[in-house]
Amino acid sequence: IEGDRFDAPFFNISKREASFMDPQLRILIETSWQALEDAGYSGTKSLHKVAVYVGVGINSYLTRNLAMGHFQPHSEEEYLAFLLNDKDYVATRVAYHLNLKGPAVAVHTACSTSLVAVIEAIKTLQSGQADMAIAGAAAITLNHQQGGRPRLKR
């Protein structure tokens, strides 16, 4: 997943910010927008509360790409990289970039993240806390060898 394939300006995200952003978050933002569009949601004109329940897999982007000399330690860029790659912020980032005004909860349960996200979204809809909900997860693994387990350097 390359930063130049993500339509950052469409989501009011700078190219610089997009280049630091976890590709899993980029995918969540894009697919959430597509889901809302498919559902007929008109973001800027809507008064509906839209909940976000999402999670991501293990983030290898920060350690395998960004930490390899792309920013100075203890710098603004390092701080930005950590914020844009922390799994705990994925739901609030999706809600922020799509201007959604409902609960935004990051869900992390290992292999059942998507299922738990859907269950929690249903509970939120049933309780009336939101009118619509986005639920799911993204998992992208980078720089692994083709066809097998990644090699460990010793």
C-alpha cells in the first residue's frame, strides 16, 4: 500500500500526514467512506449520529518502514508517526476524517476483532446511541516473504 494511492486531499489529509499514516487506517477511512456512500449517507448534510467500531491488525508499517530513518528521534515527525500508527486511535481517526458524530470505539480482540466490532455496533444501534454504524477491521502485513513465514534474523 503506497501513500500515493490514497486520495489524501479528498479526506483533507496532507500528503505528508498520509505518508506517515498506517496503511490499515488508510484502508479503513476509504472503505468507511465507500460504505457510507453506498448506504446513501450524505455526510455534510446529515444530522444522523454514525458510530464507528473498528480495529486493525499488528502494525508493521511503523517499525519496518517509518522507523528506518524517516524522522529524527524526539521530533514532531516522530510524534506524528506514533499518533498515526497507534491502534488505539483508529476509530477516532476514522470518525474525525469523515466528520462522524457518534461513538467511536477501537476494538482489538486478536482474531475476532471484526465480529466483536459488529456486535458492539448492533448494541449501539439497538440502544439508540447512533442512527447508523460502521463496523469492521483491516489487517495488512508488510514486507513478509512470499509463500511462507517471515524469516527472523538472528
